[in-house]
Amino acid sequence: MEHTFLPLIAYAFATSATPGPNNMMLLASGANFGLRRSLPHMLGISAGHSFMVVVMGLGLAAALHAEPRVMLALKVASLAYVLWLAWKIANSAAPARGKVGAAPLTFFQAAAFQWVNPKAIAMSITAATVYGGDGSLAAIVTVGAVFAAVNLPSVSLWCAMGEGLRVLLQNPVRLRLFNWTMAALLIASMLPVLWA
């Protein structure tokens, strides 16, 4: 594990910081709700994904590779859920002007989303199988902990960027254009992983 530790950190950073469904949703959440209100969403992504890495390393990755129909079902469920989320983002309004009850994803919603996020699933399978060492519980938990440590600051940057855009998005037309663009990018971010 020692010789793969730095490559694991690099992999965790590269996959956590690049555009994908989680980061597109956090950019939109930061713009619509701000960094503080989006904190449970960020924590849910980090905890949920780290838990997924551990579960994949403990045998789920091997089971998924052995049954392609399950992977296909996961892809279909993922696409349906992301299309629904994209619709919600596209039709969001600023909290002050928005519908009563408008809110970012909760901790548990964000954690659960990892299980239908194709990028998160692919990242977890790769992390567990490539960097999981001997497959022991200690090695797999270490991989999950590295992802948690690297993932939270990485996804937080996307939310902070969204919050930085809030001043520009006070105009309802610009906000609507931003939200529709984020919805389109959310869908587009899934396509490479779905067809992999």
C-alpha cells in the first residue's frame, strides 16, 4: 500500500475535482443556496462515496463485474434519477423568490445519490480494485479514508465557485439560464461514464 499511496491521492483528487454529476449539482447548489446551506450536501457526497469505496472493496465490485445485467440496471436507474435531478435544477429559483421549501440536497440524499451516480460507481470500483492492496479490511478502509480526506475539499471548491456566482445571478433571467446550463451539464457529465 505504501508505494500506491501517492498515486491513490492523485487519483482521488483528479476524479473528485473534475466535472461530474456531484460537482455540477454543487455548483448549482452553491449558486442557488450558498455554501453554508449546501454543507450537508457536500458532507453527504464525501461520506457516501467513501462508504461506497469500502463496500466495493469488500466484494461488491467483483459481484458487479460478474453480472453485467446488474450494471446495466444501475446505468438505467442512474440516468433516470439524474434526469429528474436535472429537471429540478433547471426549474430552481433563488430561495428568496423561489418556492416555499426550496432546499439543497440533504446529507442522506447526497450520500444515497452516490449509488446511482455512474462516475462515483466507476471511481469506487477502480479505487477499490487498483489501490485496495491485499483486499484486507484495513487496506480498503484506508482507500475510503483517503477519498474522504481528498473528496470534501475538492467538492467544496465547486460549491464555493457557485456561491461566488450568486451576485451575477441576482437577475432572474441569468439565474434561469445558469440553472438550465447546469442541468444540461449534469446530463452531459453522465454520458461518458454511461457509455464506458
